[in-house]
Amino acid sequence: MNADTGFAAASALKERLVVIGNGMAGCRAVEEVLARDPERYAITIFGSEPRVNYNRIMLSPVLAGEKTFDEIVINGPEWYADNAITLVSGDPVTAIDTAARTVTSASGRVEPYDRLLLATGSDPFIIPVPGHDLPGVVTFRDLDDVDKMLAAAESGGHAVVIGGGLLGLEAAHGLSLRGMSVSVVHLMPTLMERQLDEAAGWLLRQELERRGQTILTGANTKAILEADGCVAGVELEDGTRIKADIVVMAVGIRPATALAKAAGLAVERGIMVDDHMVTSDPAVLAVGECVQHRGACYGLVAPLWDMCRSLAAYLTDAPQGYEGSVTSTKLKVSGIDLFSAGDFSGGEGAEDIVLRDAARGVYKRVVLRDNKVVGAVLYGDTADGSWYFDLLKKGEDVSPIREALIFGQAFAQGGGALADPNAAVAALPDDAEICGCNGVSKGQVVGCINAGAHSLDAVRSTCKASASCGSCTGLVERLLAVTLGAEVESGPKPMCKCTSFTHDDVRRNIVEKGLRAMPQVMQELHWTTPEGCSSCRPALNFYLLCAWPGEYEDDQKSRFVNERLHANIQKDGTYSVVPRMWGGLTNPRELRAIADVVEKYDAPMVKVTGGQRLDIFGIKKEDLPAVWADLNAAGMVSGHAYGKSLRTVKTCVGSEWCRFGTQDSTGLGVKIERMTWGSWMPHKFKIAVSGCPRNCAEATIKDFGVVCVDSGYELHIGGNGGIHVRATDLLTKVATEEEAMEMCAAFIQLYREDAHYLERTAPWVERKGVDWVRAQLLDDPEAVGKLARRFSYSQKFSQDDPWAARVAGERRDLHAHLAQVRPLYLETV
């Protein structure tokens, strides 16, 4: 594929700069050149991939489902066009003629140059064992590799990752989250042995095994096994065989030097360059993972930024030499905080300062030599990583703060236990690195803030600090606070980075302009990303469903993985299934069906939930349709324990059995659940009905709660029993079940129509004010009926049997069942 964007013709007065490599190093070098002298060069960039420039180090979150490709694009098509850059994508350069000063691409395109920049990156190392070239053996270097892994994960199964280094563990994490059973095979006895000492490596292994991965260290791969022409497993030297549907090779990389070597440039391990990134040919420069500088090759991203600055300075006649880099490492696995920098191997003259806190899972080790930091390993608490790294790079004498060094910057610099973290950030020098992913220093962030970027999103969009993995977000926020004080912008935030509109703006425009499709919303409201992102697509999908029931068709691709699969993914990659039990009631037929499913599909655990249901754990992804078919056959439907929807209606036994019960709380709870089940919400929604003020069903910490009293029913709203416990506010009191149910339907619809996506009722009620909610429902005598009817109408199109279409080949008609279980007292619109 050959795709040209930008301007093919350039002014004859400009020097011709040709860049081989459309990756992070090549494009960053061009950005640095443009920042210094935007009119000097007519620029052409060749890329082997048929894509624009993207952040390769963020492929791990894409694999894990935490980001989309659009979210990791660094330079979109508009960047090439705005800077008159000709992009030749999907057409790699195959030859360089240094005498004629031309390059030739695979399609035969010949491009002359005055200056040539090689940014060819690195090639993954493939261990030459039998079976290494089988279909199903992949590397982890680009988006195509991610697509192959995602395709394999669609059907679940087993993955083997060969290599327990940074990339290997990130690949294993992503595949595990995608539902695969993952084994990591690592030759050395310690994971990430180049970055971690034995103690930190042990903590990391324990955490990964706790998440369900199998970790095999000291394991040498003998062969990759084959069946029916594809990969089937991995055999180790000790005879162990591991089943595999996909094998990921992540054992290392080598500088990509073939093109340079064929052109006659000086090459050892990498393309040899001087301090200005000039190769053995004065007209040819090189940058990134492909180069060798002063005997060193770098495989991490941070050194690239230093190289690019030196290269750009040289190309714009303001040379500043590159002297090499000290590197640091962070692992991009959610929930694991890990930082490593420098030399922690010990040796003569080295001293260790170690802090272990087993209860918190924290391990810190700082290595000193001659009272200078030469290495640091942090696990579980990495907040001071930037500070240790700065001390290491500058070689500062830490004698005055040695006793407090291990407790972090704020403590060591005199704050003690009451240290202000903002003061610690303020004390960082301007050249301290804040964002390693994008090579942004404190001085650059502060300059960006002083130039008008007064919010986190504004900083991200200008200097890119915290725009990638997000681990430096806290530092950037503190810099905002230190620099601006009370002037930090804290007003309404845009819905996501794709738009300047807030959630409220988007909802209003959908209704007022009659926008009935996601592409229509994005077009009309000028979305900057044509396909949206993982933040806005689920929100838009819900807003359109809520605004146009029966007209808008639910977009499954815009739902979270749990909602797409109708089950909750667990840390080991299996799923839990929760059938609905109306009001917490069950019967022998349902219990037998659950027992049969547990035995038939070998579920390792069944748990009674806090919502008075049974949760079946350990179901394999490929078994989900059949599990639901068996449960449906017994008359059981989804409990939506995975969804942004009604979860449960918890009840006590009420007046039918309890001597304290004032009303039939169980019966009312069943009616409410049958009325509301299957309804999509901004967030999960829980209801409870307690039969008396003793409140055994905990109705006063639910999104909607009913407390039965002698004279009727007290209705409560906005409760939350999670991390931040919030007691409900009393909405009103009614006399009959019918009034309680109508008010419940009206409150739900008001919440559905007004709240932001992923906003629980508790923060929504606090944001809008309980008096506002009461006014919407109680001031107008007709308001409750109108809202309740809108909710009832939307329920005609709510989800019934989630897997039937996939199991039986046609959707089961459950509308007769719905007519029975949903009360008829509400009129349809």
C-alpha cells in the first residue's frame, strides 16, 4: 500500500530532508527541526506501516483494551499537511544510493535528498528453535502484531510468552485481560533481570501469579510444537510441554541496520554515529534504536528524545553534542507500580539503602557509590522515581540527606512526616524529567503552563506531558498547582479529548438537533478524532439509546468487554456468570439449573453475592454462550452483573414472614425488579426494599431505596455502599405500592436523561442537589407520570436474552414473558 499525504512538491529553495522511518524517533526528530527552523527543509517521510505516526510504547494498553489506536496516535494526517510533509506510508525504502543521494522504495519510487535521516528502529530477535516460523508465532513490535494477538484472543485458549522482560510481561498482561490463559517462559531466574534486583523481581512474580499467570523462570525453550500446520505448544529443555494457541516471542531486539550496511555505512552492533548523530557519510544521519553511540545502543524511548534534540540542533546550525543517556524503566501493567534506573548490581564500594513494607507491598532500594546515587529500584511506591533519577543523572552528593534518602524527596528535604508534596515538586530543577514517555522536563511543563495551558488537558495537548501512559499525571497536576495556585482551571471538563463539548452539551445537542447516529454526532459536533475514542464511544452509545429508544440500534463495539460478553472478566482471564434471581428469591428448578451448569462446565466456585444471587466463577470465554443457553432453558435471564444497568433489587422477607415487617417488601421488590431489569443506565444501579425501619435490606445506601413503614413507603435516593459510603436522601413518602413503583421509574428516567455517563446516582445527586431532584419530581403534578411513561416505553426495547441470537441462530421471542413480568400500570407512549 502506498499512501501519500501532505505536499508532494516543495520549494526548490529548500533543502530536501528525507526520513526513513515514520516512528517515534523519526517524527520526533522532524518535530525538533520544525521547532527550530520550520522553513528550512522540504521533508519527505517513508514509513513501512500503512499508518500515521503513533506511540509504539503504548501498544501494551491497546492490547489490554485500555486504549484504542486513535488514542495513541502522536501525529495525525493534519500534522503532515500543516507542515507540508510528504508521507509515503506502507512503502518501505529498500535501497540507498549515497553517491547519487537517492533512496528507492519497494514500489520503485525514487526520492532525492540533500540530507538523509535513518530512523529504522529495531528488529525483534527470534530464537532459532524448531517451529519458530509456524503460523501463530508472533512478536510484539507494532500494531500488526497487536492485531494478531487480539485475533487469537477472540476464541480464548492458551498463550505462551517467551521472555519475561518488559515487553513480554506487558504482552502477557494484555492477553490475560483479553481472556487467554497465559504462561510466561523466562530463561533467567529473575523477571526483568536487567531492571530489577532479585527482591523486586520476586514481588513482581508474586503479583503476576496472583493475577492468574503461570510464571516459569530458569526455563529454556527447546522447540515450538506444531499441529495441523499451526502452533500447538512449547517444549522446554527439561521436557515440560505447555499448550499454546499463540506464542509471543519477546526475548529482545536488535538495531535494524540492514539498509545502512547495504549502503556502505559504518555499522557494528548499530549504525555508528558521532555526538551530532552523523554517520560515516556526512549527508546521512541516524537516530533512535538503530544507532550505536560511543559503543552503546539504547532500546528505551527516553534516550531518543536527547538524540533528536542534538540531531535537530545540528541540522539547524546550532550544534549541541549528545553525550549518551542514563535510562529508567516503568512497567505499563495496570495496578503494578515499578520503577528502575541505573546500576543496582552492587560491586566494590557500593552501599545499599533498603526499605521493605510487606503489609503495603512496598520495596525500595537505593544504591550508592561514593555517596552518589548510582541505581534505584522501586516497587509498590514509585512517586519519588523522578527525584532519584535526577540525583542519579547529576551525580549529586547525597551525604547531607543520606539518613532520610530512602523515605523520599519531601521527607529528605526537611518536610518530615508532614511534608507538602507540592513543595517537593517545586524543588525539582527545571531539567528534571517529568514525562519519560514524551521526554518532557519540568521547565517545559512550567513554560507550557505560563503560556496559557491552565488545565491538565491543555498541558497534554500542548507539550504532551502525561498524554501517554499517564503515570506522571500526579506530577503534572502538582506543577499546575504550584505554578498557578488558585488559577488552575477546574470548570466543566470536555467529554473527552475528541471534543470541546461537555457531557451536558453533547446530550443537549443530541436531542435538540435530532442526532440519531454516532457518526452524525461526531460530524455535527466537530469531533477531532473521526472514530471517537474508548471514552466517548460508550457514552455516546448510551446517550443515543436513552434519547431515541426503538430508533437507535445499540452499538456492541462501543460497549465495555464485560457488556459485550455478558459476563464479568476475572483476573485469571475466566468469567463469572450471574443469573437474575427476582428480589433474591429462587426455587428448586433454578438451583438445579445452576448446579448442572457448575458441574457441566467445571466451575471452581459458586458465591452468594451481596445482592442475594449466586455468582458462578471460572467460566471459560468459549463456554459463555452455552452456559447462558442452559440457564435460559431453565427460565433464568441475565443478572446484568457486568453492566452499566440495573444490577439487583435486594429485599428482606417483610410482613409475610417477619414479625417486625410492616409491608410485603419481598413482593414489592420482585415487582420493581421485573419492571426495571434490562434497562441501561449511566452507571450500575442498585435498589433495595426493607420491610421495616430496621432496614435489613440496607435500602438507605442504595441508588433507590424503599423503607416500608406502617403508613406506607419512604423513598430514598442517591446512596452508595462502595469506597465512599453515602447515605441516601429522603425523596418523599407515598401510600401505595403503585405510587412507589411509579416514583421509582420516574427517578430512574430522570437519572438516565440527566446524569453523565459513568456517574453514579450519589455524585449526580450531590452535583445537581437533592432539592433540584425533588423539584423535578414533586413540583409538577404531571412530571412523575411523564417520566415514568418514558421509562416504560424504553423498556419495550430493553435487552432480554443476551446470548440467544448467538446460541440458537435466531433471537428467542421473550416479549410474552416480558408482558407477564413487567407491570401494566404504566402507559406506553
